Amino acid sequence: MAKQKLEWRTERRKVKDLVPYKNNPRKLSTTQLEGLKRSLKKFNVAELPCINTDGTLVAGNQRVLALSLLGRGDEEIEVRVPNRLLTEAEFRDYLLTSNRSGASWDFEKLCQDFSLEELLTAGFDSFDLSNIFDDNLDVNNGEWNEDEEIEKAQDTDIKPGDYFALGRHRLLCSDATHPENVKKLMAGATADLINDDLPFNIGLSYDKGVSNKASYGGTTDDSKSDAEYEVFVKTVMKNALSVAKKDVHVFFWCDERYVWLFQNAYRELGIDSKRLCIWIKDNQSPTPKTAFNKVTEYAVYGTIGKPYLNDKLKNLNEIQNKEVTTGNRLTDDILDLFNIWLVKRLPSSEYQHPTQKNPTLHEKALRRCTRVGDVVLDLTAGSGSILSACEQLKRTAYLNELEPVFCQVIINRFKQLNQHEEVIKLN
């Protein structure tokens, strides 16, 4: 049944009977509050507060506070009241839009209590929201136990072709080498940033993992010839670029032995290779037959056109670890990442996904290269660390993953991150 059209009437209510909205994100400084009190003394209540039918203030929270502080709690004032109870969405939308111009905000409340969609609907643009969120949000790895989650995901009923909405994010279970699958995933959206962690082609078992002791359920072929791997890499890159904006940031993670291949592919596909970004791990993979143990992974970063860069973040370096800063502390920060065992050698990696990344690893790239709401594309999403980072920083992730087990892991990860948004199967 269609909702009754809203109409407003004026009624008289006692100030003390008006109920402040507990999550009101509008705030006043002491100076602003004193100015409001002076205005009320001089002009009285010129702009009428608005309330819901239950007496909760939708607009005018600060005016009513000032009246109470002036000792006018028993006084009756005129208020605007709707002809029916506002829905929660209507209430929150009106609350934001009525304060949109000239308001000072409690940014922590905006970040925690209002969704990205609500703020965009209220008239905030992506530049506003980047300024709000990037100063008040960060990425953390949380209490996620991926080993347990993969075990739980083994009985998934997801199959290739299944397409899901995870709140504002999208997930498709498919083979990213087929362009029609990538177009299905995007459904007309275009990527502002591509961040892809392809299979490294180093002979890993996507079932048994790095330790060769696990059972992840993966079937990915990680033992291609160099020629086969080059074709695979270029195919995925082309498909990603086909759904990207004309100005786009591109990050492809790879093993160090294939950096050359990715840089050559960038050149052939018109991507301007800019930097080799580095992840310094806090443990190393022993390689007894090679002189130096492996402790890094690499992302080849490039651009097409002139994509957005956050002007507030100009001092970031190629090292992607969140813990590593810049300047004179750089060496100390890097050394702080390592636990040095003087007797026992460091254990081999115990990743739950063969080339697992932490969500914090993506934070620098997302902050520097995207705005709030921007679309981030990952065609080999694995266990969904980029989804976790995008959800926490209010970006929008479009994910493709070949393995049904890992699609289920991604869905479970989203449900842990966001208990308020539904996961909807779109096909």
C-alpha cells in the first residue's frame, strides 16, 4: 500500500516535552550556542522546530536545547508536525537535509550512524564525504579467523554464475577471463581503481595453501608456463580496463619474478607504469636453496589518463604497510615489523588463503587514489580483504571470484562487517 502523502500542520507544545534525537549529528561550539541563545532572546523562535508524531525532534534540536538552557522549558512554542509517523528513512533524510547548509557536524556520529547512501541522498557530494570520512575512519583487520571461516564455507551452495549484492558492493562467482562475466558484474558501473591480486604462478596449491597442509577447496591452476601466464594476465587486465573509467588507477599484485611481465603488459595496454609498491611482511618464507628468504610482495602501480589523487595525502611512499610512515622514522618503522628469532627459525607462512592480504594493506591506495563512494574493482577477490577495506572506508567494491568456497567466505566476511545490510542474490 502506498504511503500517505506527507502534510504538515502547526501545533503548540511545551519545550520540555520535545524529545531530542539521541543520534543527532549536528553540533554547536560553545560560541555558536551562545550566539543562538542571544538570537532567541532577541528574535524569539522564528524558525519552527519540526517533530515526528511521537514528539522526537527532526529539526531544531539545537534551538530546543538553547531554549531549555534559557529556562524556557515550561513555555509552549509552535512546532511543525506531520500527518503521519515518518519512516526511519524519511526521518534520517529530513534530519540531514534540514541541516545540510551551514551546519557544523559531529563527524564521528555521521560516520558511525549514517550510511553512505543516506548522506549522498541528503546532498553531500563525494568531496564532502571524503573530507568527513577520511579524517574519521581507518581500516583494521579485526577478529577475522579466516581458517575457521574457510572451514565453515566448505558446504556452500554457491555455483558459477551466482551474482550477489552485499549492501552497495557486488560479488560475482565467475571466470574473469571471459569479458561477458566482467560486464555482468559491473552492470554499467565503471571502476575508479583496479586492485587485482592474481594467482602468482609459483606452483601454489589453491587447495593445500602455502604450508601444503590445508584444505581450502580451491582449484586454480598456479603452474602455467610463462607464455600461458602472460596471456592470462593480459586477458584479465584487458577485461578490467574495459569496464574502467578513462582516468583510472591500476594496481596488480605479483611475485617478484614476474614484475617484468606485468610492466611489459602495462606498456602494451597503455597503462603508464608509475611505481613498484611493496608489502613488507612481518614474517618470512624460508628458502633454504636461495640466498635470501622471501619477505616482500609487490604491486605494479600505474595510471591511465589523469585519475583523482587526494591532495591531503602527498607524503606517502611505495611501502604499502599501514604501520610504515615517512621521513626519519622510515627505517625504524620497517625494522619494527619484524620479530627476530635468534634460535628458532621463523615458521613458514600460514596463510589461510594462498596469497592472502590484510585489509590494512589496501588503506594507503584507497585513501590516496579514491574518494568516498568510488568504485574499486577486483576480479580475483580471494577471501575479500579489499571488500573489508572498502566497507570500512566507504568505498564500493565490485568483486569477482572463481572459487565458490571463497565467494562464501567473502559473503560471511561482509556479514561480520555489516549486520545491517542484507546479502541479496541477484539472479
